[in-house]
Amino acid sequence: MSTSTSTHASAGPHLSEASFDFLEELEHRNNREWFLEHKPTYELELKERMLLIADAINVGLTDFAPEHVRPPAKAVMRIYRDVRFARDKTPYKTHLAAFWPRQGLEKTGGAGYFVQIGVHGVMIAAGSYMPAAPQLFAIRQYLLEHHQQMRRVLSAVERTGLADPLEGNRLIRSPKGFDAEHPAADLLRNRQWAVTSNLPGDAALGADFTALVLDRFRAMTPLVNLLNVPLAEVTPIQREAAAGRR
């Protein structure tokens, strides 16, 4: 996929060779002592640059998804890993990431935009990657009446050439409680509702990086908007109940 075409201004914030040198070394020295020794580099070449990238993406989102704009400090995800229940106890992620859910749906699993940047590649995504049980049920219920609209949206997104076809992490059979003969049966088997675009890692080093991300976010927006119709109906109480907290 070409990374040279963009409908946005070409100059914008991006990572540096020093950013990637840090991430490459972190893959081999993923421990607290090394990280603390090199934290000034992290703060300047990774954290600060990522905040600038998030800010530039916010500016672009105001054109086509203003309800997804959020403070850069909230959009950018922490580099610290949650190792409480993980077999891998390395304390740091070896990539950078940011997420823009729809305002008001942050706590109920709304669809949104996501970018992950690493030495080995950049992933740009939008939608609902792994919706929890209440969110997935809400999407499936909505598709019973709106499956044709979803098909049109997925087809339009794919035709842009800026997103790969939805994979869906599909079930082999129709989910329990849904008619296997329903016209939406193939869509109902999906467990994942995000489309992605993958670029080489060095795409993040170019002055057109944020433009490349925004081009893809814009192309993916119809899917985000469609998913947020049913997802907006999921309440925090429903989510907590599904997680066994109520």
C-alpha cells in the first residue's frame, strides 16, 4: 500500500530516528533500571512527540469526527504494561499508541480511532476491536434490521483502498439466540468490528505521518459512526453486570 498519497498538508509532527533507537533498545533491555537511565530520551523523543502527533490528529478530527477529539494526554496510552495477570512480566510496551473513542462513550465501549506505532510497523484502526458482551450483543441486535446498511458501509470503506477488509474473528456458527437463517447471519458471527491499515514502521518518521493517519481515519469514519448508534445505548451498569461486578 502506498504511503505517499495524502489529501492533507504534508508537514506535521512525527517520530525520530532517536525514537526508534529507544524502542529497539527497549526490546532487548526491557527493565526498570535501563528505562530510568534513559527516561529523558523517552520524555523528549517519544512521549513529547506522541503528544504532538495526538494534538495534530485532533485538529484533523475536527473536520470529520469532532465528537472524537480528546486531550492528547488522555488519547496517548501509557507505555507501562499491566503485568498483574500476564505471564510476560516485562514492564514496558515496545510501541506507542493512542485512542480516540467517541466523547461520552469512553466508559461504555464506544467505537473509535486507534493508532499503534512501532519499529516493525504502524497499525491504524477504527471501529470496535474486541467489544465486550453487552457491546457485541447491541451490535448484533442492530444488524438484524440494518445489515444492508452495514454491508454498504464496509464495501465503501474497502473501496477507498485505505483499509483492509474486515476480518471479524468470526464464529463458526451463529451466536446463541440468533437465527442461523437470518439474512444478516454472516455478519452476526463477527466478534470483532474494527478495520485496519498497516504501514511500514518508518512511515512514522515522515513529515506526512499525521496526514497518512488522518486519511485512513476519514475513510474508516462511516463504520465508526454506524457502530456508535447501537453502542451509545449500552449503559455502564450493563457493562459492569456483564463483567460480573453487579
